[in-house]
Amino acid sequence: MTNLHGAQFATLPAAVKAIKEDASLHKHETQVDRAFKRDDAKRLICRHRNQHECTWNVEVVKDMSALGTWTIVSVDSAHSESCENARNVDESKRHASGSTNGAGDSHPRATVGLDAPNHQLFQGSFGRRDLVLTQDMRWGSAKEASRAVNDFALFAQKKRARMDKKTSGGRNKKYICSCDNCGWYVRVLRAPKAESWKISSMNLQHSETCVGAAQPTARQLADMASFRQAVVTHSKANGKLLTEDFLSSAEQGIKIPLRLAYRAKKLIAVHSQDDLVESYKFIPSLLSSFVDKNSPSIADYTASDTGHFVRAFVLPSVSHHAAPALQKIVGVEVIPCTCPDYKGYVVLLLGQDGNFQPQIIAFGLVPEPSAENVEWFITRAQ
């Protein structure tokens, strides 16, 4: 990561992409720190921050003196020893799986045709990966530990784990296979004098007579790339979300009840809205980049006191070049925006060419067709 320290990028997405690609070259996985709330900076952390208490983090800071420029600052470029060890173990197992048939492996890994989750719902890509449970893993809460155990059982072994309420307490949780006669279990406990949870003992080998089957939760189902893609594709093709044919083909080998599928669909919808809200943060840098690459374009925007997007204005360079050929007649039109993800209005500055045909000179987005917003738009166009 030291080779990227001080590197500058025109946009925030370009800087984030460069960091993730650099980390991937070293077999590390990163994610955006959602708890880091700053409009002028973004922080990336190790994806295994909680499991391995890894402090690796890199910040991308906006240079206020040069609008649209983002600089990478390497704050802590060293991964924890536990994180490095886990990565080495994963690498060794990947190489071993390529040369052996897995016989005698007491810790089975993901070999079934299920999409493994990304460990934090709705963040990053949803690729296929190897899931493992090791005793050096750490989690920040019992909920995170439970999620890791349940995901391992489903995605790595195509089984369902459940908490054994009879032997579980406040600081001690035991997870067993859904099959009563199976000896599979994972026991996690809260580490003494620490705010983390760890595995105290486990047996990841299912009994030969185990009849447990995969039964994903709504969260796990929504976390599967194939299900998410099937929801989008099926909705566009059929006009409605779910049918019996869709449920039987979305995930081979898994029974998906209709009610569960709809709950998963709602989670996917929430995720889409979260992405939409997050995308508004890129408007300033995108407008700045547009102006830089399309001189003499004009662009402006307004944000609220809390940094939320309010309105925007764009006059592209082509309008400047076409101005001499237009008649000296202009008008302003305000129409509702038909985009399903934006409920505001589109403001158009219209002119006429030599054939008296209307031509768009500038356009903008405003939350409502008020006199204040129209005046703001016209002022930017003058």
C-alpha cells in the first residue's frame, strides 16, 4: 500500500478502486467503513477487522484547494498477525484442495454450489469464496459470531445450524446441527476482559447419519448473488416478483418458501435504497470531473446543512458552441422527473434553432417547482 500513499485521483470511486485492487494483489479484502462519517474523506478497512482485530485502514481525503482531487493517505498499512495467519491458512488450503480430493479433512470448506456471502450483508461484491472457522477468529459481538457460524454451516456445508438453548447462556453460546443426532457443534464464548467473542471448541464434521438440510434465512437468501440476480431478471421479464417457476429455479437444491423469498426481496430493496443514498455523495466530484473534461461547461449544486443533495445545474459545452446559431428566444420549463428513484423536478432552459425547433440549453434538478428554485436555476444560466 505504500506505493499508493500520496497518490491523487480525479474522483473518489477511482481512488477507492485503486486501493481495493492493490489490496487484492496481496490477497487481502477491504471494505468501506460505514461508521466513518465525513463528506470530505472516506476510510477503507480490512474486511476481517472484527474477526481478527485487524487495524489496517486507509483514508482517501478530498483536497479542498483542488476541487475533485482525492488523495490516498495510508494511516495503518499493517494487518494484524491473526489476520495474516488466517490469510496464509486460506492460501494453503486452496493449494491443497487443488492437489488432493479432500479425504480426511476434519474442517470441510465450501465445495457446494452455493454463493458464499460477503460476511457483511450488502457490502462489496457477492462472489464465491471459501468459508472457514478457526479458533483464532474474533468477533465484536455475539450477533457477528452467530452470523459467521450460520453462514459457514449453510454456504460451506449446505446444512443449517441452530443455537442450543439448553446449553447456551449470556457469555456462552453453543450452535448445533439442525439434525438432532448429528455431532456437529461450535461453541463460542466472550473472551475474559475483552469485548470480543471467540471459538472455544468445535466439531465441524457432520455425522454419517446426518439428515440436516440447507434452510437459509431471509438475510442469507438475500446475500446470495444468484438469488439477487434472479430477482432482478425475473421482475423485469415477468412484471411481478415471484412465481413457482422462479422459486424452483432460483437456487438448485434449496427449498425456498414463498414467504421467505418475499422477505429476502424486501432486504434487497432496502439495500438498493442504501446504495442510492450513498451514490448522491458522488454528485459533487462527478460534476467537477464533467466540467474539467468538457470545458467550458458550467455545473453547480446545492447541499443542505447536513450535506444532503438538494439541487443541481448543468450547462454543457455544446450549448456554448451552439449559442451563435440559436435564435434570441429562450424559455424555462419545469416538469416532474419520471425516474423512479428521484421524486423531484427537472428544469429545462430551452432555445430555438433556425427551424424553430426547441433545443435544450441547460438542465437542472430541483426538489420542488418553487420560485426560489427556478430563480436559482436562471441565475446559474446567465
